[in-house]
Amino acid sequence: MDLDAAGSGANPPAPAPLTILQLSDLHIFAVASERLAEVPTTRTFAEVLAFIDAQEPFDHLVLTGDLAQDEALSTYERLREMLGPRLDRTWLVPGNHDDREHLRRVFADRAPATGPLTFAFDAGEWRVLGLDTHVPGQVSGRLDPDQLGWLDAELGAEPARPCLAFCHHPPVPCGVNWLDRLSLEDPYPLLARMRDNARFRALACGHVHRESECRVGGARVYTTPSTAFQFGDRRDTRYDLLPPGYRRFTLYGDEFTSEVIRLPELRFPPRL
């Protein structure tokens, strides 16, 4: 005799895991043939998108800054065109190479109408946040008191829900000597929130064109490879000869895993 599922004593099936892909430091141009460090960055970004399309489905795509190298309005229009049908699952924050108002204009349906280009959405049991660390005219970044207040409100809204956040500038050193001095200014308010709030489980950053991982209290801080080229970790090594890549987050209930995925080969070695 068939039993009603509600009365059978069987546990309900676990929800399917959710996947968030982080792509960072695209440095694309309005003219697709333009190169940076001898790398055709628009082409390498397109190759990363094609690799993702062939390899894995995803639920959300997060772009963490330095989207345009030339900061031109037409470059963001090119980016929107390249994202195509992925756009309704895409979230973005600016980096030091970006123009916030151009981004806001081209991605008006994906960005706040005023203020910092933050985002917030739910992914299963998780709250996912985007922080805008862009400071016009500077390489380093900053979070102003208003944005920290917005973060506090988000963290305080649902105490049982874990939080994954994204931004461009890391709040911790990542092993790139010259760039660690040009990262997030006054990182201590953000680090304190990571240490003191158990909801804040992970922060994923760009800017340093390399993968790294460390802990701040009970939270993890990640950095992510560039879709263009990778920086070296020593003063005498400007570039690492590693392929373009991205980071994958897989959310299982209130747990997560993270890993870096790279293209199979380095087709365009960077050069000074």
C-alpha cells in the first residue's frame, strides 16, 4: 500500500545546492582588439564565459570590479552585450578602474539609482551582499560610514541567516607586495564586523589577480584570479604564468564550499 509522504516518516529531500560564480578584474576595452600587458583581455573574458557555458550551470554570477580598463561608457555597453542571457543572474560592484556612473547608466536594471553600487539578494538560506569600495581617482578603496551602516542593517535583519559578501578591495594582505599597500583603506571596521558577527561567514574579493584564502575570526576571506592575467607574489615577479580563472561558491543549506577554476591553458602570457 502506498503511504502518504507526510505520514511515512521519511525526511524531506535536502534542497539542491546553489552555485555562485565570481569573476573579477576583466579589464576589457571598448575596442575588442586592445591589449593590456599584451593580453587581449576582452577575448580572455569571452573565453572564460564560453568555458563556463560548456562546463557548469550556475544560479548567480558576481563580477567584482575592474570590469573596464578604459572606463568608457561603450565598454560597459560591450560588457552588457557579452553577458547576454546571463544578465538576469548577474550582480556587480565596481573596482578602482571603473566609472561608477557609467556602470549605473548601462546596468540601470541591476544597480541602485543613487549612492554606492551595492546589491543584496537571497540564495537559499544565505543572504548575499555586494559592497562598493570604489573611490574615484584612487587605486585603493574605502567603505564610508553610510555603507557600513547599510551592512550593519543587513547583518542585523535576520540573525539566523548566514551571509556571503563580495567586494573589490581585500581588507587583508594577500601576498602581492606592491598591491597590498593599495588595497582597502582603514579595513578595521569591516574586519571587526567579520570577527564579531557570526552571520558573516565569508568575503570574496578581487583586485590582486590571484587566489588566496585566510581567516578573520570565524569568517574566511578569499581573493580570486583575474579573467585576464595573474599577478606574481614577489617583488621581482610581476606576473604569474597561470591561466585566467574564476571562483565557484557552492551553498549547501547553511554550509558552503569554495574553489578556483581555471581555463585549461594559458594562451596569452602577460608581458611588461
